[in-house]
Amino acid sequence: MCAVLSPATARGLGETTPAEDANAAMQLSARDAQLSETAVAGDYRIAPGDELALKFFYVPELNEVAIVRPDGRIHLQLVGEIRAADLTPEQLAAALKRAYAANLRHPEVSVEVQKGFARQQVFVGGEVARPGAQPLLPSLTVMRALIVAQGLKDTAAPNRVVILRRGEDGKPRVIQVNVASQSRKGASDGNDPLLQPFDVVLAVPSRVSRLNKWIDQYVRRNLPVNVGFSYDLNDNRSGY
């Protein structure tokens, strides 16, 4: 009678491929997502187009609903222009408390995002089973977005997942993420960062040698025009 060894055991104890590491990490991330799904709203970052409900506990006449303008600001009674974009609701509430301190004795205020999640999206593509746009839910990380996309294909390089992110100067940034390392090191901001509005997550094929050229070609050929964002990599020669 002979025992049947798994591929990992046959190669030697502790020796796994990047694809197997990534698969194990996805299983762990899926479990973590279920455990933390109800406690992640504080990670949400306000973005242009969000509809915010502002409630003043002791001065209800100041209560209002404000829509974040394209420049990231809102205009409020008594204090005027306030920057809201890129803050969490809790951070904006703290900023409003400081802004209203000169006008109110008890400037206690809460901020609730009434409409925002559905309009903010990310796009996941490349070597994944189900590419496409996804709503940017609170605490959506690279790994969780890959899980929603039904995982990496065998042709993907788990140590070369990239995020395309538009910088403050309007130019795209290319951020490389090694999701395979999660099974060995655990999740961190380095290997499983939070996604931001309109990020593009791409699983790069393992055969690719010129990363920037492949990204440029993929974006031009495959990025859907209806997801609300676009990238031009002509000026982004990062050396990949």
C-alpha cells in the first residue's frame, strides 16, 4: 500500500508554489472578510459625489444633507467651505466640531454617508476568473476584490498583482502587490492594501516581462468605458 502525497508534500515540506500560497491566502482572507464585515464602516473614505447627512445634536436647525463637490469640498452654514474628500466620516465630524467651535457652545455633530458606496467602483481584471467592475464597499482590499472576481487563474503571477491609482496630480501610479506572501507573513498594508475609489487591480500573467507595456495595452483594450474612470499611462514610465 502506498500513500498518495500532495504536490506540496512531494516537493518537500514547506515548499509551495506562489499560486498555492495565493490560494491559501485567499481562503484566509475570505474567512476574515466574513468575521469583519459588520465592523468596517470606519474605513470608508468620502469622495466627490457622496451624499452626506450632517446632524447637530444640540442645534437641529443646522442639520442638512450636503453633496461633496468635484473639488472635494462641501459648503455649510456658518463656516462656509470645508474639505470632505479623502476623510472618513469620523474624521470629517471631528473637523466640523473644530470648525463650529467658534459659533456653537456644544458643537457635537455626526456624519453619515447616505449615498456613496454604489457610485464608487474599482475594476479587477487581467488573469482572474471573473473580471469586471465592483462596488467599493467599506474595507475592500486587494485580496477581497480578487475573491469577488473568483480568484486568480493558473496563468497569473500572484507576486505581481498591480494597482493602478490616480495620484493627486492626476497621473496614474503603478503599485505592485505580492498577494502570495499573505499565507506566510499574514495580511498587511503592504501585501493587502485597502482600495480607493476607481482603483484598477490587475493580475499580471506570469509570462509577462515588460510590465508597463502590458498594463498599457490591457487598459486600452479591456477597460470598460462605463465604470467612470480612465487611465493614460503614456507619461507613467516607471521602469517596469
